[in-house]
Amino acid sequence: MSNHRRFPITFWQATIAALVGVLLWFLWKGLFVSKETILVDSQMGHAFPNFTLPTVNDAEKTVTLKDLRGKPHIVHIFASWCGVCVDEHNTWMNINKKIPYPIIGVVYRDEIEPVKALLEKKGDPYSMVLNDEEGKLGLDLGLVGVPETYVLDSKGNIRLHQLGALSMQQFDAEILPLLDKLKQDAA
């Protein structure tokens, strides 16, 4: 006869039920609780970092910060492997239909083929899509994660930096009025 103590089956049942409950709470929070977006003040007014990046559609063609000067731009950093980015893609499609300002997509540390497949399947809201495959621009920006959105003035200075997914309500309330003001300032 074995002399070691056995825990009652109710202890193990309670332990497993508690673990399952905690896991389900984290799953619910991750899937269904809205993702918070944060406006970052620390970079406002600073120059967007200089860069030279190839386009996704033509690796031989490169774009630099100088190419973006002269009018306000939105720079949206995203990745095809980012679930939040894929979820907010329709918002960018709607924004593109609504505004005359260029939206520059920057693909962060991603492979070209999945990006092309995403844009082919869901549409391409960008004036051009740049490939930051090695993440150098992201590093220079101090990227926290994707998605991140920047509004640049006509001189290439950061006027708005937002972490997280963007909603149409946020765009209409914060970004569109800023773009209109920047356009007037540039004229």
C-alpha cells in the first residue's frame, strides 16, 4: 500500500477550472476589447528621419524623405503579419476615398509576397508602399509596434504620431483637420 497523500479530486478540478477561466479572460480581452490608440507628443515638431527605401512593387525604385516634401503626407506603418493592421485596413480604404492627401504605406519587417497578397485581396489605399524589410526606419523612429501613423507637414516634420489602429472617428476629429491646416500653411 502506498502511503503518499492524494489531493481530493475537487482540488484538481478547481485548479483546472481557475486556469481555464484565466485563459478565457485573456483570450476575451485580446480578441474583443477595443485596442487603445495613443497620441504621442514626444516627436511632434521633430523632423521625420531621413530614409531611402525601395517600393514594394519595384525594388529598383527608391523613395527618400525629400520625395515627400512640398505637401502634407500621412505615413502609415503596418505589416501583413499584424492582425490589428489587417483589421484596420478597411478604415484606410475609406480614408483614401475621402481625402486628396497622399498616404504612404511603410511595410515594417515583412516579406513582399504576403504584403502584395493583402493589398490585392483587400485593396491598396496607399499612394506608394515602401519596404522597411530590415526595420531601419522603424528603429530610427523608435517604433513601438505596428500599426503606427504619422502626419508630416510639407517640410517633413512630424505633426502627429499615433500608436495603434485608427478609427474613422479619430481620423475625422484629429487627422483631417490637421491635414487641412497643414495644406493652408504650405500654400
